[in-house]
Amino acid sequence: MSSDTAIFLDFSNTITTVESENDSLYKWLDFVGKKYHITTDIRSMFLTKRMEKLIEREKKYRTFMEINHEVLYELFSVEEIYEEEYYRFHEENLKLRPDFIDFITLAREKFRIVMVTDADNIYTERTLSALGIKEYFDHIVTAESVMAPKPDPRIFNAALRLSNNPSRVVFIGDSERRDIEGAKRMKFYTLKMQDTPGPTIADATVHCFSDVAKIINNGTFYSVS
């Protein structure tokens, strides 16, 4: 393991596939919709409203589950959001990107590996256990554990402290706003995981973890200042 280098990774849509994330969320929303006999487009309405609240969350922290409840209550007067089903659908349907295990197995022999996720503690614990990948991370930092989501520097600083303040960090994430912009402000070398081309300020874009491995093997990291 390189004592002065660390790899920080986002969780949802970075390690897991976008399709499985959407499938898990939609199954839960459809379940809630049936319970409350909601006939309007619960999926699109929920996603639009939740995005607004995720931006608000950067100034006033709440857990994802609290936001889920706020959105469903404001839109449909839903009182019971069926949290257990939310977790269960994600446990049953989330899928890893196909080459993640091969990548992380080799990477953890050389680098400190830290997950930096906006997810809640219970969700992270349950889904990582279901996916069988918790053991691959030296540390896991959730937004709930520091009461601050990305791009707030507090969550990145917590990851730095836990990994003994490495001089070099590469950050891999999918969100331009939360992951890439936040990590760039920390002077990390940034890789954006994206399935379709799009504008980004990331240092490089990747479409799979094989792409990540090629870049990391070149040793092109920025020093943390």
C-alpha cells in the first residue's frame, strides 16, 4: 500500500450501475404509489421535487430518508413511506459495475481506499452488505456521519483524516456538482464516471473501472494542497 496515495470513490451510480439504481428507486415508488392509489406520474414528480431538496440539503442537512418523506408528503400527503421496502428493493436490485471487483481487488493492495458517499448510514450499511463489498474499503464516510453532503469540504476532510492525510488523492464520482466540483476544490485528481458523453471539469472521464485502472497505473495524480 502506498502511504501517500488514496483513492476516494462515490457509491451510487459510480460503483453501482445507473440502471440498477433507477430500477430500485422505481420499484419502491411504484410500491408506494399502489399503497396510496396514486394515479399521477409519481416517478417524475418525485425526482423533480427531490432534486430541489437535494440542493437545499447542502445548506440545511437532512438524511435522504427525511427528504424522501418530505417529498412524498408535500406531493401526495403520504405519511408512511415504507422505509423497509426502500431498503429491500435496493438490497435486491442494486448491481455493481461489471469490472469493479477486479479493479478494487488490485487497487486496495497499493492504495488506501475510501468510500465518500452522500447516502445515509443505514442505507450504506445494508446495501454494502448485500453487495458484499464492505471489506474492500479501508474507511467509509457518509454524509450522515459528518452531517454534511458533498460538495461540502467537511465530508472530504473527514476522508482525508481517516486515511492519514495522503499527499495524493484521486476521486471517482458521477455527479458534476457534488463529486467533481467538490473534489476539484479539494485539489484532488478527478475522474468522472459517465455512461454518455457530456461537459465536465473533471481531469478525465471514464466509462468503466478498466478505464480507471489505466489512468491510475500511469500515476497521474495531483498533490493535495
